[in-house]
Amino acid sequence: MFSDKLAVNNSSETSLRVFCTLSRRIIYSMLGESAGKAILFFLQEALRRDPFEVLWENPKAFYDEMSRIFGEGTKVLINILLTNIDRECGLSMNPEHFIEIVQSSDQGSLEEIRSFIRDVAKRCGGHKT
């Protein structure tokens, strides 16, 4: 049983790492490397850890901090990010739906976000979860 949990954790870490790498690349491409790094720096400083780890563990905290820092620009950033992820990975996550579920604190929304991250990793990372 312990090894099963370890395998799930390793799989989740791999999925998150692929999602993080892809998201960073897209953010740098959309906004330029300097602006992208600045955005991620502000988020990391405010959240005290990698923003994508927070998205995995507590999506509402991730969204709330983005909103605090970027205001209405948060929706624009998420929309652009999701549109590009969908295009590159052949997925179809509606950015407005993603914004709705990331603002929720229920378990179903958390699982839907994690499932999306795993799908991104499968499609764009070439590994199986």
C-alpha cells in the first residue's frame, strides 16, 4: 500500500512538473521573458512557494493571490494561458469554466483541476499517469 501511494505521488509530481514547465514557457512567450519572470516572481513571493504547486494543492488560494496582485488582469492571463495550453496539447478546457472551478474550494473542483493538469502532462509531456 505504501508503494502505491508513493507511485501516485511521483506521478502527481511528474504531472505538475510538466504542467509547470509548459505554463512557464507559454507565459514567457506571451508576455516576454522579463515580464513573465516578474509575474511568477510576485506570485512566488506572495504565496511563499511555487505558484503551480499552490494551484495543485489549493487552487482558490492561487486565484485569490493572482487577483490581489493583478486584479481583472488575472482573468486575461488565465484565458491566454489556457487557450495556449489547449492549442499546444489538443485539449478543450474552457477558460471561463477553469476560472469558475479555480475560484471554488470544493473537492470536485480540485479534482477537475488536477485531472486537467494530468491531461496536459499526458498530452504534452509524453508520460503516463
